[in-house]
Amino acid sequence: MSKSLPVTRPSANSTANEFFLRHFVDHWRAYYDITKPKVVALLVLTALVGMSLSVPGGLPWQLLIPAMLGIALLSSAAAAINHIVDEKIDTIMGRTHNRPLPEGRITVENAIIFAVSIAVIGFVILFTLVNPLTAMLTLAGLVGYSFVYTMYLKRATPQNITIGGLAGAIPPLLGWTAMTNEIAPNALLLVLIIFTWTPPHFWALAIHRKDDYAKVNIPMLPVTHGISFTKTQILLYTLLLFVVCLLPYLVGMSNWLYLAGACVLNLIFIGYAWQLKFHAKKDTAMATFKFSIVHLMLLFILLLLDHYWLPIN
């Protein structure tokens, strides 16, 4: 049964803004949770790497701070909108039934006010303190994830995550444009890495939660094409990802430290995908999903370390 907290009504002397602010303070953890902070932290890390690789030397704090803040706020808004749109199916799915909206910890109306507020603040910060290009690209990422993917692709095609993954792959480009105010081929290469990584990452989770997705009629690949086919796709994508991850070294964007680390990380990822395909146990899909997160985090940290420890002259 859904749990609800008492709702405080504004007094006659309270304004709507004061009421919402008081409500937000009282329920801050619920608002924090709908921003998917762990996901946003990973996105901001990849944006930081995009910033760092775009320029030699250190980053100017006058751009670094507002760029990180603006990207984080708009990414958080996109996550909140995802919670709002998926509120009904989240109530049914075992993985998501205890999220703030299904549990009644905050209302949909207040979640919308919160999402719009932080989206506007983030956009204004990027537009005025960074540059209009970064602001518009970040807003496009929000629209792509929150509306194109969540509202349409997720419910329309088993290739939802393949197509919609582009929205989640753009943070390195946002970081790059924040520093340079231009779209460069090397920035798009970082986007390509995350774009290629996304399907095996998410399909591993989809295998583990196949029954949940089937229950709410979401056409994830394991539901529409079966688990065996999905495992094959995961293995093929990890092989493709290995090749894509070599490109930063091959184009002279990184040095041997990144190359060595990327090879090790991708071989481990392929090992997980191989086990999932041919020797799967009950928890192999979830283990693959969890490692994929570590894989991307460490891969981008390696890019960062390589850039500053072994700069390309």
C-alpha cells in the first residue's frame, strides 16, 4: 500500500512560494532522490573530462563552476521529469515502487514545480555565465531524455535505449563547448564512447528486470526478442565498445596510460558479457550492469589522469 506523509496547507498569510519552499525543506530527501544523484554525478564527471580535454593546463574557475552547476541542474531536472512521467509504471515495477512519487512522499504537482525550477535556473546559469551554445545543447539533452526517450521511445520500440542513449551521452560535449564554445571532433568521440556503452549497460539491467518491464508493457529488448538474443547483442556491443575506446589513443587525444587502462577495463567488460551469454548464473546480469557503471567511471578518470600526467605535446 502506498504511504503518504501529511500535507501541510499554507496559512492565509503564506504565499505560494513560501509554502513550496517550506514543503521543499520538509521533504528535501524526496526531492534529492528524484534527481537520481548517482547518475547525475557520473554525467557531471564525464562533462568535467570533456572540459579538461578541451584545453591544455588548468580550467578557469569562472567557467568551471557555473558550467558544472548548470549541467548538474539540467541533468537533475531531466531525471525528475523521468520520475514524473514514469510515476504510474514505477508504482507497479518491483525496482521502482519505493521511489518518492509512488510512495506519496511528494506530489506530482510539486515535483513538476521543482523540475521546472531547477531546469530554468540551470539554463539561465549556462546561458549567461557560460555560453548560449552549451545552454542550448544541455536543454536539448533534457528534451531528448525526458520527452523523446521517456515519453515516446521507451514505450515505442525495443531499440529505445540505443536511440535514446544519445541524450545521456552528450555531457562530455557539453563540458567541451563550455570551455571552447565550439563542437569539436574529439568531443564527439567522447560522446561516441558513452553512446556505444549505453546499450550493454542498460540491457544487462533489462535482462535482470525482464518480468517487470513485461508487466508494464515496456518493449525492452529482452521482452520483445528474448533473453538469449539480448545477451548476444550485449556481447557484440562490448566488442564494438573495445574498438571505440581505442580511438582516443589512435587519434592522438590520449597517451599510453589511458590505452592500457581502457584495454584492461574493456577486456573485463567483455568477460562479463561472455559469462552472461554462455555461463550465466542468477546474478550475472546484475553483476554485468554494476560493473558497466564502474567501467565508465574508471574509463573517464583514466582520460583525466592521462591528460594531466602525460600531456600530448
